[in-house]
Amino acid sequence: METMKRDLYEILGIGRNDDPSAIKAAYRKLALKYHPDRNPGDREAEEKFKEITRAYEVLCDPEKRRMYDLTGSVGGAGGGSDAYSGFGIDEALRAFQEFFGFGHSAGSAAAVGKDVVMTVSLELREVVTGGTRELEVSRLEPCDDCAGTGADPESGMKTCSRCDGHGKVITLHRTFFGTMRSVGTCSVCKGTGRVPVKPCPRCSGEGLEIRKRRIFLDIPAGVSEGHFIRLRGQGHHPPGGGRPGDLVLKIEKIDYGRFRRDGFDLLYRVPLSFPQAALGTKIKIPPVEDGEIEVELPPGVQPGEKLVLKRKGIAKLKGFGRGDLVLIADVYIPRKLSRKEKNLLGELDKSGHFTPPGK
């Protein structure tokens, strides 16, 4: 996952706490200033237009904005990409069209399928060092009988009457730039120029059917609850052909067992009896990754005292080091004692070793 080339808030000239209306206002002002129709042949203006439009696309989407604020990227923890990767003038103009509600002359992009969104719960071991999880995903894929065309295999296809087989329709719009021509994908044939003579009986003309797939998810070490992992091209296929959407996995819950997470550190409260704390003892810590950890505690451990095991915690995102395992002494003081126990403790209390410092 790569980081952004420039800070998106800086590109739009807004603050990190600005609300969506401020983001829209900033984009509107800059987009009109640098639009290619107002700056014909100006490559610098075109690059600026792409930059501010991509920044707006990220920051106006609550989930993308949250991911950018968290990681500096919109790819997610599972191998995303730079915000500008593959983002050209066509994409920028399409976003501009959606914002202002009119078309442009650059044409339309290939159809993209919808994302499949799922939640996943993880075990401590998977978070500490990463891991692989096999998932079953239900998604729309091209129908086997009609190969995604939606047509009865025996009847075939015919030329679309709406666009005369061109796959695109032209519309003129009056705007503050003047009259602009919009070349858009035909809504009837979805840009193919052909439509079924009869619908496919298997998929009822949809061209798609639900299938279950087994997909292996690589879990990066260091993820936490609320993180998203995006698998490119593993989502629904669009009708009529095109690029599949993505599989978006939200880390909903992590089972830390008896541990508590603090950043990339793991905290573990060690239950000790009074004699164990006074005399010292060997303890076993539940498995964090490859088995139990045996630790020898020195005599005289105080309640709440911490013992830090360096680099035994959670591996950090992007592979930059690892957190610690922090053991916290939790000394148990019994509330009820037998007469014999009271007498023994009374004798011990007479020793100077049991007198608190400063008393």
C-alpha cells in the first residue's frame, strides 16, 4: 500500500475537520477554475484538475476519508494503491459530470461491478503476526449458458434499436460553459450495441447468476477492529461485461482472550498469591503465537508492577517493528482466613520485613 503523493486536504485548501459542505465548496471553486474547457491545451491545468477531482472523490466519501485519515491511503490494509494510480482525465471528467449533473466529450468508462462487503472476526494469533483465512464469498458472475450476454443461446443477439449498434448515445446540454456534448453509454444495450432476441431462460436475461467462491485472504499483522481490507476484482461482475468490483472486508471483532490491547502492545494481568509475589515464582503466559511463554518472576513483586517483554506483542502495520508484551502483577489478598492462617500472618507481621517503607 502506497501513501499519497500530496496531502489531499492541502490540495483542496481545507482543514482536516472541515465538513462535507466545505469540501464541496472548495472543489466547486477549483474545478471551475481548472476545467479543461476553460484551459484548452494547458497541460498544467489539466493535471491540477485531475488532482483536485481525485482529492474530492476521496474526501467526499466518508469511508474513503476515514481510511485516508487512518493510513494515508485509500487502498486499505490489504494491499491497496496510491490515490492517483490509473486516474486519468476521463475519470476526472466523469466525476465532474456527476458533481454538476451534465456530460462531457470524453466518453464513458467500462462498467464496474458492485463491491461485495463482508465482516470478519479474527483470532489473536492472526493479528499478532498476520495469517491466511479461507472465506466463502457469494457474488454475481456471468451466466454459464449465455456467457453473460443475457440472450437465449439458440436465439442469439440483434442490433440495438436505441443506438443503432453504436453502443453510445449523444446528448446536448446547455451549461454555463455553453453547449456541451455528452457521449454516454446506451442504457439499453449497456454499450455493446447488441441486445438479446430472447432472454436467457437460465438467468432470465440478467446475464448473471450467484455463485459461491472460496477465496484466501491474506491478513496483515497489526490490523485492528474497524480496519478494512480490500481485494481488487473479487466482487460482483457487472451486467454486460466489464471489470468486477472489489471484495471489502471489515474487521468487526478480534478475540484477544485474556489479553488487552494498547496500540501494538499486549497487556496481561498475572494473577499471583501473596506468597508467590513475596517468594518469586515461574508462570506461564497463554499462547500469543507459537506456544506458551514461561517467565520467572523475581521475589518481592509489588501489586501493579509491570514486567515488559520486548518485541513480544503485535507486529506493526507495514512491518515497522513490533510491540511489547506487558505483564502486570495482580496480587490476590484473601478476604477470609482461618484461625491458623491469621496466627501465622500475625507472627509474620512482627517481622520488620513486613513493615511498609516509611511507616
